[in-house]
Amino acid sequence: MSNFLASAFDSVRRSAIDAARRALPQRCELCAASSGDCIVCAECSRELPWLKQACPVCALPTSGGEVCGQCLADAPAFDSTIAACAYAFPVDRLIHAFKYQGRLALAEWCADAILAARRTRPSVRPARLVALPLAPERQRKRACNQAAEIARALAAKTGVALLIDGVRRIRATPPQAALPWAERARNVRGAFACDADVSGLAVAVVDDVMTTGATLAEFAKTLKEAGALRVENWVVARTLPFER
């Protein structure tokens, strides 16, 4: 499917979802109270673990929002990270429902959370959005790539072109969560390929959760080897050190 047809199809799909949401009363995904046309009600939203002061590169908390010592000492392949929330209760519950319980409407909430965080921090408008590629076997088990669902919602809301073809995962790897911390970077080495023309472009990579950042760093390296000028991560949640 061409980018034009994919964009047209996605626009129709999003319009249908929005119309259904307006027509049917919503219940908050967290407390089940009436939430109008929102997936999470305003009261629950205020109580979420939003990230406020964080390193602009890796999104780990810092006292004044300055670049952390680790990123100064050993800069990753990506240039910056926008993370909306800490990966903690109840955000972990929302993401789990999205990934494993088929609650695809939560892609809209994820996209809105990322955009809300982006408005509070300096950020370069990207020329392309791209979802972190998922291994085909894992996508078959989940029925969808949750990063791709969030990226589609973001493309519809921002008007930034979504890069669909030419990026892929070429090596299936064991789940990062099953590996010791120190082995995660080695696990994803050489896992991605990019044949798309991203020369001189700023690219935003979309994913649901950033844990160590090893997978996103490897993908950023792949995009830069393909000519990308800048790579920024857009993620819903960031795992904090004491939660790893």
C-alpha cells in the first residue's frame, strides 16, 4: 500500500473512531466513571505519574531538567527523548491493556499523552514519524504493532508523514525484559535495517515504553547510518531506575 493510500485509509479510520467516540458515552479506563469523550477522565489524568524534570536526551529524571551525567559521558545514538509518564501504576495498567488485551482505542490516549509532553519541552518538528519495528513473529502473537498504532494516531494529529515502508526488524531477538540489564544492548545489535530515504531528515521514533533505551539506540544508529540527521524518541512511558 502506498503512503498516500495508507494515509487516506488511516484518515477514514480515525474519523470513524472519533465519530463513534462522540456518539457513545465513555467510561474512564481507570476508574469507570463517566469521562465524556475521553478515554481517561480528567481527575485520573491529573493523578498520572507525568514526567516533568527529565534529561532531554534519555528522559530519566534530573533535578533541573539538565542532561544527565550518563548521557554527557556516553551519548546514545539518538539525540533526544520525549517521554510522557513514568512507567508506573496506573500507566503500566493502561499500556498492558493496550498491548495484550486488544484495547486499541488506547492508542489515541497514548498519542495525546506524548503530544502533551512535547508541548512542555523544546523539540524539533520531525519530517517523518516511524514506529519502532516489531519482529513479525511477535506481531503475529499480539495481532498488531502497538507502536505502529500510536504512530498512526500521531501522524493524524500532527500532519507529520508516517514512514511505513523501508524500515524493518531483520533479526528476531529474545524479549529484552527476559535478559539481564547488561546484555540488552548486545541482544539488539544488528536487529534493524532501513532502506528508506531519510537523508538529512529529522525523524521521530514512536514506541510505548522505553526501558534501558538499548533498542531505541540501536534503531537510531540504523536510521543515522541511512542518512537521518536527527533522531528523537517519542514514547508514552519511561522506566525509572528503581523500577527496572
